[in-house]
Amino acid sequence: MEKFQTLRSGVVPLPIENVDTDQIIPARFLKATTREGFGANLFADWRYTADGQPKSDFVLNDARYQGHQILLAGKNFGCGSSREHAAWALYDAGFRVVISSYFADIFRGNALNTGLLPLQVSDEVLQGLFEVVAQDSQTALTVDLQTQTLTVPGWDEVIYFELDPYKKECLLNGYDDIDFLISQEAAITAFEQQRSWVF
Amino acid sequence: MAKTLFDKIWDAHVVREVAGGLTVFYIDRHLIHEVTSPQAFDELTARGLTLRRPEQIVATADHNVPTRHQNQPIQDPLSRSQVDKLTENCATFGVELYGLGHQYQGIVHVIGPELGITQPGLTMVCGDSHTSTHGAFGTIAFGIGTSQVTQVMASQCLLLDKPKRMRITLDGDLRPGVTAKDLILYVISQLGTGGATGYFVEYAGSAIRGLSMEGRMTVCNMSIEMGARGGLIAPDATTFEYVKGRRFAPQGENWDRAVAYWQTLYSDEDAVFDAELQFDASAIQPMITYGTNPGMGIPLSASIPVLNGGSEATSFDKSLRYMGFQPGESLLGKEINYVFIGSCTNSRIEDLRTVAAYVRGKQKAAHVEAIIVPGSKQVEQQAIAEGLDKVLADAGFELREPGCSACLAMNDDKIPAGAYCVSTSNRNFEGRQGPGARTLLASPLVAAITAVEGRLVDITQYLN
């Protein structure tokens, strides 16, 4: 997993609530057996017509937002299917941060395991961010993971965001849970021995 | 100290607590399928790791398989390669595979319970959000992403933060025509699609205890649709009766020992939940969804709500535009083009019996395509043994071979753009059943009546 420390980037606004993982990456694109390449089909049914042409009214096809690495989305982002492919698709398409006022549990975990930061803010802050981006599509936000802050140009105060301290360390250093769990071998074996009657 | 059912099972699986409030949490059973496992096996190999407990993993092919001609090679090369990859990985790593053609093949959440792999007090995971189904047995079961699939493969553990506990109590006798599916669609319509995010839900009350195991599975299955990490129900005599004698159920002395333990799995009287909700089950009516998330449900005979502004307005309008519906209108009389009976929510033998009992001697409407996809080979064989295949065929229903099918339309079973489908599955998201498809979630009984009438009707007028 790649490290994540700081990011200064423009924003792609998607003011839709309850964006489910079937929208992020429709099931028919899940047939690959590797992690790469899902970005081309990110939001496929909102982004392309039935014959594969870009839909001009979808934000990812709007030239003003090209290259922006922060997705700003309505509340309850990532609900539905557990497919980690949704986080892979966002990452593969260049996103490194998703900001919403809350995330579905499985998506949040998958994002953190992919190196994509799910940055949760209040409903009011989210609304404010949508307004800022609506006024200036080139607004660049600064995300600093070490200080857990989001800096918005023109705002008097930085926004502080919560993140589990362990997951923060993982993201800062590019670690994942597997190394940690493997290191728990002795404790796991001891646990299995006292539970062996179950199997 | 008084404990909830969830806490009792959770505490029995804590390997150790680590700094920051996280728990190294032990997983007893791991179910895998072709779509979310290949990258996990590759990751394992890339790191020079192997499976810690292959005997605690069971594999099947379900998401991506055709539901016709399963005895022939899969036509779609991508689907074929994914299923082949599963077969290859299971052979290499020594995992039991119930693949295509096997007598136990089927939807992962149908075969676990029917083989007795699912048992009270266990922890179970699968790279699939509907793993919550297994909670019907008093099991902590939940869906995980592929990185976590790798973690369980390598360590038999996950690093988790403990969810909050919610209890949803449903008391009262069900009205005629109201089923487990209506109960859960009602609950989700009250909580909304994110209303239980961060919680593990225990379902309780007389209406839940009165359900069969298959009904309880339908309820727990859809826990994720209100954002819950999972759902579970305290095991009782109905549970033990269901598990007894199944292929992987404990036998002999082990059975007695297991039941003695299982009987301790309930929420203590004074256990405290982080949230408690109560509903009068006797007031619940047959339900249907009108929008593009499972929280957008109403009684079949009610009207689509009218929203007055608020942050949801944009998404609500977008949803109704997609569905081709207007705020405030009734769904009764709407013509339906497809009926899909299947998925891990409603594809078990009782579901097929419900449909067959209603359509016996009747005909589906001429303009409706009615597909029924059994959840497993065992369900399919049971249906044939009971003669249900013939009843369904005579009524114009097409009985397919087992798989996830049009629930998520990964295979060829897709609903065309713009068409309306009454579906017994769990998600009505945009494009879920195919690009542009319009899904209305309902019970197998509502689906059967809709297929015959060809339009949405007040089903209470059609019951015997």
C-alpha cells in the first residue's frame, strides 16, 4: 500500500446521497482477477451512454475537474456491496481522498486498506464545501493526515477530522493489517487451543 | 455483568485487545466465492504466505455463473476465467470447493446453512455483504472486503473495532400475506439505508421467534441494507431442529455439548443496548420499494411519499426520475415486465413452495417474463422431488439452475433498460439488475401474484 501523508488538490463535487458501490463500479465489471484497471469503469453507468460515449452532464466528464484527486460526495457514501473493487476503482482513477458526512462501514474499511482516505466531516461542513466548490471549481483543499486537518481557502479555521490512531499510522507509513496479524501468531495459536472443541 | 447475545459471542472470539481499542478477532468459518477471492489468493502468494486453516474455508461458485446449461463450458470468457481461477486456487491451497456441477453448489449464503456449516455461536465472514444472513442462527457473520479476505486466509483473524449494539423488537401476529421479507423491508423503510451504520443488530420479539429459519435468514440477510455491520437472532428450538443432522452439524456427544452451549446464547434480561427500537408487527402490510435504495419502501397499497425540500431532495428526485415514478402516486395497477424470484434473500425451498402454491393451476400474464432461480443444487433437487418444477413450468415460470443471477446481473441474466422487475432480491440500486433496469423489491408471494396479474395489485384481495 502507498503511503498517504499530505495532499493539496482540487475537488470533484458529487452532491448525491447514498452513493452505493454498484454505482461506483457496476457488478458486470467485477470479472477481473487482478486489482488494476477498474478506474476506467468508475461510475460507468453515470459516466457513459449505453454505447460507451461520455455523458456531458456527468462531473467526471467535465473538463474543469480533470486531475482533481479529492471526491466530495453526499452522505452515506459507499453503501451496499462489500466489493473492495469500489475503493480500487476510485484509487485507480486517481482519487486519494473521499470527503463525505458519513461512510458505510465496509467501504470505509476497504478504502483504508487501499490507501484511499475516507475523510468524514459534519453535514454543515460538507454543505459548506459544496458551496465553496460551486463558487470556484478550482478550489484546492489541503489534507494533512499527521495533524488530521483539512484546510479550505478563505475559511478562518481548519477542519479537524477523526481517524482511528492505528489506521492513521498504517496510512502514514503504507502498512496494512496483514503484517500486524501475522505477528500475533503465538496469541492466535493459544486461542485456538482453548477453543478446539468447537471444530 | 449482563451481556447481550452479540457480546457473548464477541467476547468468546477475542484473541487479544490491542492499543487504540482494536481487537484481534478470531474467525471460525470463512466462505469464499469466485469474485472477491482471486486477488486475495494472489496477495497471499505475493507475500510468501499460505492459508492458516484451509479446513475452515469453504468455496463455491455463485456470483458469476450462468443459470442455464451449467453442464457445458461457460460461454463468457471473463466469467469462465474467474471460475477457473477459483478452481485452480482451491486445488493449490487445499480448499473444499463446491463448484459448478457439484451436488452442494449454490449461493454461498444458501449452502452454508443447508450444509450445517453455519452454527450458533460461531463467527463467519465472506467477501460478500449479505454474509449477515448467517446471523439467523445466532452467529456473528458479516461481509468483508478482499484485503480482509487475505487477512483471514493468512491469520484466521481480523483487526476490528467493536460495533455498537442495537436491538429491534418486532412483536405481534403477522397479517395474512405478510412474510419475513415484508418485516425487514418495513424496518429498513423506517431506519433508512444508513440508519444502522456502525451497529450490529439483534432482532427479537414474538414475530421474529415465530419465523422459520428460512424466514429468519431473509430478515438477517438484509441487515446491511440499513447499514448494519450484521444482524443476528438468538438461537432456539427452531434453530437446533434445523441444524440437527445436517452434513457438518455436530454429531453424538458433540451435539449434546453444542446444544448445551447454544442454549446460553441469548441477551440477558438486563443487558443494555446502545439503541433499542420496537415495532408492532401486526400493523405491517405487504411491502414494495419504489426507489433506488432499499430504504425507499412503502406498503404496496400506499402512495409514494412527497418530499418537501431537505438535503435528500436531489437524490430523491433523481431516484424517482430513474424509476419513472411521480411523488404521491400509487403503484397499484403499474404494469410489470419481469418477475425474478431468487438471490440469497429469497431462493430457498420455502420461497419456491410459496410461489408454487400460489401459481398452481394459474398462468403468468403473457407479457411477463418470470424467472425462478433456486439458491442451490439441493434446493433445486428438493423442488423437483416435490414436483414444484412441473407446477412452475405449467404456470409459465422458467426454473433455472442455481446462482446469484439477476440479483446483480454479473452473468447473462439481466433486466433490459427501462423494464420494471418485481424482484425477491435485496437491492434496487440503479442498474443493479442491468443498465437502466428498474427494480421493485418484494416478497416471493407478492412476486408470484404480480407475475400472474401482470401488474401491481393489492395482494390482500388475492389470498385464499
